[in-house]
Amino acid sequence: MIIGLLLLLGLGTWWLWNSRQPTACTADAMQCPDGSYVGRVPPKCEFAPCEGESGTVTGRVEVGPLCPVEPCEADPIDFSSRQVILESSLGREILVSLYADGTFYPTKVAPGTYQATLTDCVWLGCESELPKTVIVTKDQTTEILIDIDTGIR
């Protein structure tokens, strides 16, 4: 019993010690088109985006079905109070506003990989659809479709 307790205490201490270690990235540098340089940044040690480089994000959010039978007499959902959250691999969050019909405001973001989620997503299908991985490429438009299936049949 005492040996097991000491073992458990030792494992807990080891886990806490290792989980708090800062991430050390190599000292590589990448030259940007404007002649400046950027280095690698934690947590994944990817190169930081160059200043001035961007891609455009557009898209739409769809939620349905809203009624168990057709025709559906439910009012359309107003998405204007919600936002799409793009979280970069560096942990930075970008909020993208939505029009009432669920389409995105075209938004310029740095190239890279993002996880897209929706604020106040309360429908049944949110957990299975989100987060959605999005790859934004320099000087290109990336369209994101967030299609939430409510499960209503």
C-alpha cells in the first residue's frame, strides 16, 4: 500500500515536472520576401509568418435541418451575433464576423494552418463538425464550409 502510494506520488511529480517544461525551438531563420527574417516559435516550432503575407478566408455556416418534417416553418437562423474563431498553430485567435445569412466577412489572415470553431455553437452537430482544420495559402482565397447537422429527422 505504501509502495503504491509512493509510486503514484512519484509519477504525479514526474508528470507535473515534464508538463511544465518550456518548448525549445531550433535557432533556424527563414528569409521573408521583404528581406527580413523570422524564426521558429513554440509550441510546434513552426516559422512565424512573414509580415505582409496573407491569404483571404471566406465561407459560410449552415445549420439544419431545423424541423422534423417538411415543409419547415421555422424562421431562418440569424448568424450576425456569432463569429468564427480561427486559432493558428501558434495559439493566436482571429475572430471572423458573420453576416445574418451565415456567410463570412472576407478576412485577410497570415498563411498557415488554423482550427476553425463557431462561437455559441449549441446545436447537436457542433461537437462532431468542429473544430475544422483550415489551411490558408499566401495570396489565395480559402473557402470554409461549416455544415452543422442537427440530427433532426
